[in-house]
Amino acid sequence: MDKTQFMFWFLSALAVFSSLMVITRKNPVYSVLFLIITFFAISGHYVLMNAQFLAIVNIIVYAGAIMVLFLFVLMLMNLNKESEQQKNKYLLWSGAIAGGMLMVIMIAALNTTEPAVISQPGAGQIGLIKNLGTKLFTEYVVPFEISSILFLSAMVGAVVLGKKGD
């Protein structure tokens, strides 16, 4: 087994283990921390597929910004056991049945697909940041600049709407 296969299986096992820990932990802060580990494992898979830009964006956006927001929300919430409502057992059963049906549909969909042929990881120039930047700033420079103006106007609008009436 070469090191690429070893890294694939290690990252896969880490992602599956941490994903299971996300849904089995009773403390939501621990769930969020395990979700961050899951995002890092997925970013490792992106690196193995020679998609460094996706790996970096996944770490910065999801593991960085979104998870910090989740942690802030969890820390601001009052998670006392005494104030928590009791869940109806019919609601739990309906959730279990819906999850089981989703699992059956996913397995049926995966059984009808053909396996994809994947080239050797790290080979080729697809997914490199240099190629993405070259394409973005040559062929797609006008849509890129229009989207930046759109984001700027959205930020100005959010500041205007968020400002208190003085």
C-alpha cells in the first residue's frame, strides 16, 4: 500500500469516526469540535484529489468561520436539562423512520450508478490555484468584477439596514 492509499484510508476512517461522534455526543460543543475534525478530513481528501483551492476554502470558510459561529450560538444558548422539553416518542419514531427511508433511497441510488474511473491522485493540472486564477482573471474578469460590486452593495445595504435610526 503506497502512501496515497494510506492517507485516503486514514482520512476516510477519521471522517467516518468524527462524523459518528458528531451525532452521538450529548454535549453540542463536543459535536461542533468533532465536526471541525470532519471538515479537516474532507479537506485532506481535496488535497489528495489535487484540488488545493477547495481544501483551503473548506478550512477557511467551514472549519473557520461557520464553526466559530456555531460555537458562539451554542455558548449563548441556555442548554439546561431542566428547561428542555420532553420529546414525544411518536416524533422520535417518525424521525427514525424518515432517516431509514432516506438511507434506503441513498443505497438504491448508489447501487444503480456506475463506478467512476479516477486517475492517480496528484496527477494533472486540474484543480490547481494557479490555473483557477489564470482562468478567473482572463476569461471571467468581467463577471468577477460585477460580483464584487454586488457584494459591496450588499455590504453597504446591510450596514444601512443595521444602523439604528438616529
